[in-house]
Amino acid sequence: MTNERTVLRFGVFDLDPVAGELRKAGRRVPLPPQPLKMLTLLVSRPGELVTREELRRELWGDESVVDFERGLNFCVSQVRRAIGDQASSPRFIETIPKRGYRFLAPVEPQAPLDPSSDGAVARPPGSGRSVKWPGRLGWLALPLVLGVAIGWMALRPSEPPTPGRSETRVAVLPFEDLSGEATPEYFARGLTDELITRLGSALPPSVGVIARTSSSSFRNTDRTVAEIAAALHVDWIVEGSVRRQDERIRISVRLVRAGDQAGVWSQSYERTPRDLLSVQTEVAHKVAQAIRPELAATTPPSGGRGNADALDEYLRGADLLASGGREGLPTALDHFRRALERDPELAEAHSAMGETYLALHHATGLNAREAYPAARDAARRALELDPQLASAFVTLGAVSLWYEWDLPAARASIERALSLNPSSAAAHHDYGWVLLVSAETDRGLAELRRAEALDPLAPRAILDVGWA
């Protein structure tokens, strides 16, 4: 399929089929074996249609695959997440409906990875490709492009953080749904996200909780706890499962120490659907106390009870919002509206609605005069109901910064968000821009780096560090 000594380069990525590694700008991108096989097949045949049957043979061989469609969709979604691609506006992988997939980007064969160069590709003399700039505009742009590139290479970390860092980090892996295939996946994903948020609020600033964008890359993976911990640079792993049966929900959670893969704490909870948010708060504080014993004397805030149908609609919308796809944003907004019709005092739904309006503005071009005031109103209502919602303060900060141009208000809102959830990657990201706009460049860059550390596989965090 490919030359055994060839590395395939596309964009900023290098794919080594022999070593089974994907790297971005020299840094390894975690990708499970089957999605890696799929990417290798596509990249080795740029511009060609790779049929679904070819992919089935490559990924599963002669095995009998019970749910081939789901397996293939899972693989392509993992690949797209790893390379920052979107099905709706593909830069790398185009879907050919009912037939297969085509790799769109140019692919350049390179010399093998040099083990001594931290992932840099060794180029033979004279192998550099010449670039023709489009007339005078290209020459004017060249200093800017070179400046950004040189600045990024100088400022970015030469290697990932080492296990010897002073900060403790924890990742919540996607919950496994044991309810059976009839149960929609949004439910388990929603519970995972809620636990990430509540754990970030329960732990002190010295403990970072990895964001969903990065931890969700390991859904249905066959990697070991040690391998996942190494990829995300974490010290603790939280695993969980959920089972829905009739009007009861059983949630099982386990805390694993990455160093020796020892189970430190585990517990199961059986609740009704209306108790979902309160049990997530309880679980978060139990995990926090296991990681930081000095928190044993603290009492978790009351999560309260809610309308079961409203919570279900909220989880459906939250899953679409968190997935990052612009096609699902209008539907997410509809789910939040239905949630609030059933329970007008569900603060989390008001806050998520505010986030969705901002996402619609950035992703679909929703008019700023409509999006920002709607986001502000939703966030304010959320805080009237629950003054401890960090996400609502992040939304208010974004409105103050990008719409009202009120720097003091933006700073106050996002600093409040960080005091409530020190692990909010979104809050650190926006705080970085508040500081940069305020000409506090070093602090702003440090905050963007902090956002990147909390969400190391998120394209936005990595891109904005480069911009800064």
C-alpha cells in the first residue's frame, strides 16, 4: 500500500504507517488502531474513492461485523476529530454517500521520522518544494507568514509536559452505556460531560480536569489506562458506566491512579432520572475527596431535583452543542427550549442556550445583534437561578468582550467563572483574549497555554496559541 520507509505528509500532519503514528507539528496525535488503519488507507490513495467494502476488509478482515455501519461511522468520526476535519465542510475527508470516502488534500511522501528529532521529518538535500506566491500580494504577506511561523515555533513547547510536572491532572473517560443498543448515546455522553464540569468545580486550581473535546477522543478505544494517561498527560483516570432500566438509572464510577493503574475508589448509585444532576454533583465530590483527602471535610452543594423530561431534553441538546458540528446547533437550541418548557427553572438549560447562541453566531453567521443579546439574556437568567454556574459567566464575559467592548466587565465575569471552575478550558481561553486585548501579552499567552493544557486535542486551543 505504501513504501515501508515513507512518511505521508498532508497539511501539518505526518502519518507513519510503519510506526503506526500520526503527528501534528511533531507532536503525537492519539488515534486508536482501527481509525489509524482507515486514515492510512485514505491518505495512501489521495483523490481516489475508497469504497465501504474496501474499508471493511482493511479494518475487520474476514471477521463478521454485527454493526458494520456503526463501526465505520465511529472510525471516521475518530479520524475527523484527530485531524480537525468536519463532514459538513471537509478539508481532508469527503463522504461519498452510500459508496465510501475520498481523501481531498495533497499528500507528500517524506523520508522516515528521525527518532532523534522529536518527530521532525528528515528531508533529503534539495527535496524542499518551491512555493509560488500570487504576485505582489504574496510578497507583502510573506514577512507576516514567516513571522507567525517563527514566533509559533519559538514559543510552542518543544515537547509535551512531563509526568514530573507539579500540577495534578485528571481525565474523565466517556461513560460506557450498558443499557443496550436501543438507548441513544447522548445519554451516556451527557452524563460524562456533566461530571467533567462538576469535577472541575469541586477540585482546587492545583488539579486540572481535562475537557470533553480531548477525553472523548478515547471513546470505545482499546488503549490501556496507562496509554491514555500518557497521551493526555494525566495522573488520574475516572471511568464510568450507566444503565437505564424502566424508571431507574444505575451509575457506576471508578477512580484509577495512572501510575500503577490501581483502583483507588469506586461506587455505584441507583437513582431516578429526575436525580441525575444531583448524583453527578455527589460523584464529583467523592472523586475530588479521593484525589485530595484534605477535601474530606467539605460538603457538596445540593444538586436539587428536576423534571425528568426536561433533563432528557437538556442532555440531548448539550450533546449536540458539545459535538462541535454547526448542523446540530439549531436542533440543540430546540432541545433547550423544550427543556425549559417542561422546567423553566432548569438553570443549566438557560446557560447552554446562551452558549448555543454564541456558537450559532460563529459557526453559521447568525447576526451579532440577535446572537449576543440573546446569549446575554439566557446567561443572566441562568445566574438568577444558580449563581454558581461558571459556564454562564463565561458567556457574559464573551458578550462583554466581543459585543459590548467592555473590558472591565469581561474581566470580572471570566475571573468569576475561573473562581467557580478553575478547570474550565473555555474560561481560560477567553480570559487569555481579555488579557491580550488589554495588552497584557505574557499573561494572555499563559492563559491560552493553560486552555491548551486542559484541552490538548482541541484545535481551537492549539490554533489560538499560535495566533497569540
